[in-house]
Amino acid sequence: MGFSRNSMLLIGLASIASCSATPPPIAASAPTHATTSTQPAAVVSQSPAPESARSDFWLAREAVQGAAVIGRAPANAVGVTFNGAAVPLTPDGFFLIGFDRDAENSASLVAEFADGRRIERYLAVKPGNWDIQHVNANPLGGAKTSAEFQARRGAELARINGARAIKVASDGWRQDFIWPLQGRISGPFGAQRVYNGTPGSYHSGLDIAMPTGTPFVAPADGVVVLAAKDPFTLEGHLLMVDHGMGLNSAFLHCSELLVEEGQTVRQGQVIGKVGATGRASGPHLHWGMKWNSARVDPLSLLPARP
């Protein structure tokens, strides 16, 4: 099942401290009709709720900008929506949600039942703590001129977007993720990047510095949806693995890819080698993750390093 972490919590979704006099976030807009419950749930366990006690939502961790979070719906729920959008449910009621790096400070979860009842919960989304990072790298990456960059970039983005639109059947998202390799973290997720003095976008992944040619492994089961054997301008040799439920990993700047598109990979399987292709200041593995359109921090799914 993959729920052994000590950080797992049964969270009162409207308010962590149910004894607090402070109302839950955006409670003023909560529905008040009789078929909808909006009362906060108490903290009752540090492990997934047993079948006999699934009267409310359970989440594996708190809601934080940049986090991917496994949850479980109340027993007998037939559907769940997150911020108004339907979220797939497993037969035993588990689901996955993600909070973008720039997510709003509140979010909603709604469970729907066959008899028309609804349970609605509001989550207070904690802010992330983002650094500013200066990087000595060419903003154009592997392109020599702006014209070359513009000529190549459209087709590259089309392949990336096409890969992310692929939905696969995989239970990798439910596993306890492992580190793809051990090394120095040279770039945290979410940091505002400045390239040679020119402000850029925030850093969308986690950088792990290791020498060129160092093998890395799949952090969880999944299916390869993109393997760029010809390097992209920014990403270089890019490998993307879909773990199911809208969650995918992207590994950038590789020196070599060891798997093919459409291939199923298993957790711990060697899938590529570290490099410095594309826009990189030195050899490292950039590991980016997205849940649907939300960019999330791989650290939110990883165990603490020893």
C-alpha cells in the first residue's frame, strides 16, 4: 500500500485544531443545506482509517504549496472533487491530489454519495519557502541563437505536452517513493532562478549533483511516456515516466536513456544516466514532477535522507 511513513496524519480538513475558535478557511462560503456536512473532523489516528471508522477524509500529510498528497475518501463515497474538478478514486477509496508551487491559500474537497449527501472540507494550504538561486548557464540551453531556440522549441513543447496528456494504468503513485540516486542537492524545488544575471522562471524540480554517467533508477513503478533520444534545447535528453493518477516524473539533462517509450518500468530499475545536456551548469539529475497541471516537489513523496 505504501503508507508506512511516520508523517502520515488523519487531518481534520476544516481545521487541524478542532477546539480552536478560529473558523476554517473560506467557511463563509461553505454550503449550509442539510445534505452537506462541513464540520471539522478530529485527529484520531496516525495511520489510514480502518473501514469501521471512515466517516471523513484522511490525508497522508498536510496541504502545502508544492506537495503531492495521497488521500482517502469517506466510506461509500461514489465521487470526490478537488477544487471543483473530479478526482479518480480507487475501489478502496484512495486518491491523489497536488498543490502547485503557487497554489492559493485554501482548497476544497467534496465527497459525494449515492443518496445525494455530500461531505465538504476546506484545507488551509501552507505557503512554501522559496529561495533565490543564481545559475551560470546559457538561458538558451543547447541552442546557439534565439532564432534557433524559437525554431526548435515549439516541437519540443508539443512532445512534452503530448506525453503529459497520456494516461496510463499504474499504481506507482501509491508506493513509497525512493531516491533515484544519492547525491548533493544542488537546486531545490521552487527557487526563483537568475541565469547569468537574467531573471528566469522558478526551478520546477529537484537537482541532484553527480558525475556524468552515474546511473539513476525509477523512484516508483510507471510507464515511459517520453524518451528524447535527440536532446531538447533546455531539457537535453529528457525521460518522462507516468506513475498513474495524473502523476509523472521528468528526468532532465541525461547523458544516456536506457528505456524506450511505452516501456513499463519498476521501482529501483536503472532507467538512465546523469549528464549535463540542455541548459545545465554542470552534470546533475533534474527531477521534476507534475500532478496534472500542478508542479509539485519530489521531496513531498520521499522519505527523509539518512
